[in-house]
Amino acid sequence: MAGHCEINADIAGPRDLSVCDASAADNLPIATGPKLSLLMVSPADLPELCESVIRDAMTDSSQSQKNAKNTQRRKSASYRGFPDETLVSFAPGQFQIALLRWYDKSRRDLPWRAKPGEIADPYRVWLSEIMLQQTTVKAVAPYFEAFIRRWPTVRDLADAPRDDVLTVWAGLGYYSRARNLHACAQVLASGGFPQTENALRDLPGIGPYTAAAIAAIAFNAPATVVDGNVERVISRLFALETPLPEAKPQIRALAARLTAAARPGDYAQAMMDLGATICTPRSPSCPVCPVENFCGAKLTGDPSRFPIKQKKSGRPVRVGFAFVLVEERSNGPHVYLRQRPDKGLLGGMIEAPCSAWVESNVGRFSVTEALVEVFREEMRPPHPVPLPAGARDRCGSDCDSGEWIAAGVVRHTFTHFHLELTVYAIRKIESDGIVLIGGMWAPLSEIGRFALPSVMQKALAKGLAALRHNMPG
């Protein structure tokens, strides 16, 4: 045990002690109560540790009684603590050792994650964390790799036109992230990456979770990282009866007590991997869990009941119209597109002209009203009168230009609502005298280079099909 010393202590309550070298503690037993044994510490930390042990041993019994109550609450699965009740009934250092030992053997191989022994690249960590906000690893991986191929450094990304960034991002959702990503890249390219949580939070698009994740993973800072996976793990460890989202402050406080001072980046990723692969939302794999001996939810016999969540009301339905205009030109068909305002949903992205999206229970407006709203400032002379909905459900080869065709309905789900867009399509020719201003005519063959979000790709595909055109793959 060169470089380490041993200490056995019976203290009045659990102590938050970090283990400096997890790899040297293969024989460390797991404690289930306030008795700590055979903790490995560096010699430099020994004086402070001994002083703290003596100080704790001399405290009165009130702390011990409180800890005993806390342990009983966990065992009865009725723990309903508040943010200031963050005492744990096991040694955090031992939990960290068990988790990191498992992580060293079972870590996920992710395209943005540094290999064992490598130094994490802050650019890759930052890029992946922005993409992973509200998005799964499976969905993010191909987008991350596309970004890295095209913009291998933060300077490359900062120098790219924003529309190019939005185009490559298209389909990943939450498009304000892409705008903030580009703005943040420009700050980072000139000033470098800050290494503290507070400084990182000052950057565009970086909130508390992302700042903590970057600080821990990229710079090995002992930051408390709490995402959805970590929330689930903490809720089960302590069998928290407080429902989410009410329990969030309590979960964060408990997570802070467990956060490792040694290898904090690996610890943060280990907690995420544990939640993603073993402590899953449904049917957690408790028999192979590396920290099952610490888990309060397992004692209840129903760990999948945790975390407890408040019942959510159903998503409302919004409705609107989308209009697909195709102009037949000598060099091939062109589609009329517009850019959405920067502020608001799908800000800065490209769309087929759309009406406002209104709550379905508020009342629907007619397609004629929608056309007036959408094209009153853009179409000269005024828009053609549409056919009544359902009057024509597809366009034959002899379809006249200048008629709006009811192409069908597309449905899309956003975080807070469902959307139903009724799509109308029209074919026009260059010589029909109708001029559109404010948008752009995009060659259909090049439609893939535009930043079209998923819902707009659906709408365009529906409208093009009604005009006997195929949406390029």
C-alpha cells in the first residue's frame, strides 16, 4: 500500500470522505451504516482527517440519533427529506469506488468521449453536451459525427455561416440550440474555453447542467452533474417519495454529497452510464448493478416505482396550414421557401409558408383566411382562390396550374403540444404573372441543403406528392 495509510474509525455519524485512489482499494468493504473501515487516504490528508474524526467523535449524541432516523426512513422507503436533509447512511467514498470500478470495465464507447488515458477535448465535450440536451444518445451520434467532420475545431464552427450550421442541425430538434451553438462558438474561438461552472454559464446556450457537465468532464472539476439519468439513480438510491419535479432540489443536494473529488469527470459519466444501461426507467437490472448494496429502492421490492412523478396533463393540439408552391421551370421544379423569424419556435429555420398555429379548442380558421394571412405581403397579384378542402385529393397529369390542392394532414409532436398541419399545394409556371417576394425559390434537387426541420420536411413531402413530385432523399 505504498503511498497510502489506513484508518479505522467508529464515529458518531457518516462522514463525506473521498478516496484518493480507487484502484488501490480492491479489498475495501462496503459499509451500510455509520461505521467506516479501511478507508484509503493520502498521507497529506491524514492530519485533517484525524482532526475531523476526533471532532466528530466528541460531538453529542443528537447527530447520531438524527442519522439513525435517516437510516430507518430509507429502510422503510418513506424518506421524504427536504434539500437540507442530505445526510446519507453510507460512506460516499465507498459508493464512488464501487461505481468507478464498474465504469472502468463497462463504460460506453461514445464518439465524443475520451478513451481511457486520453485527455478530454473541451470542444467535443461542449458540442456533445449541447446536442444531448433533451435528446437521446442514439439520435445525437450521427449529428455529432457530421459536425466534427465538417467543423473539426471550434474555430471552424465559428467561421461557418449560421445557415450552414442550421442546415446540418436540421432534424435534431430544439433549434434554438443550434443558434446558440453558433453564437457560443464565436465567443469561444476568440476567448477560449472557461474552466469553471460560473464562467461557463455566462456563455450562450449553457445552463446549470451543461456548465457542470463540461466543467467535470472536460476539466475534471468536482462539479455536481444531474441529468435525467442521475435523477433516476439518486431517487432510487434514497427511495425518495417526494415526486418530481418537487424533488429536484433535494436530488441535487443528495447528488452533491456523493460527487467524487477524485476523477469527477469519470464519476459524472459513470452515473450517466449507470442510469442509461442498468438503472433504466423500466425494468432496472438490479442483479448486475454495481451499487445495489447502497440502494433504498431495492429494499422496497419495486425499484421501478422510483422516481415518483406528478401526473402530467395531456399535450394540447394546435392546428394550422402549410402551403407548398412548386414552380415548373425549364431547369427543373423549384419550391418556394421562407426563413422563420429568429425568435420563437423553429427560429431561424426554413419553412414552407405556414399560417399561425392555434389551439384547436380555441377555434379553427378557414384556408382562405390562412392564405390571406400568409401571402398578403408576398404574392402579387393576390393569391388564387383555393378549392374547398377535400375537393381534390390528388393532382392528375392534366392538373391545371393555379389551383390549390388539398394534399392532406401531417402530424408532429413537440415537447409541449401536438401539431396538425393541413397541407395545400399549388403548381405554377414562370409565365403565369404571379410574383412572390420575401422568400426564395429553391431547386427541388437541392432541397437537402436547406435547414428544414422535421415537421417542414413532412409538409413538403405531402405537398410534393400531391403534385406528383418526390421529396429528394
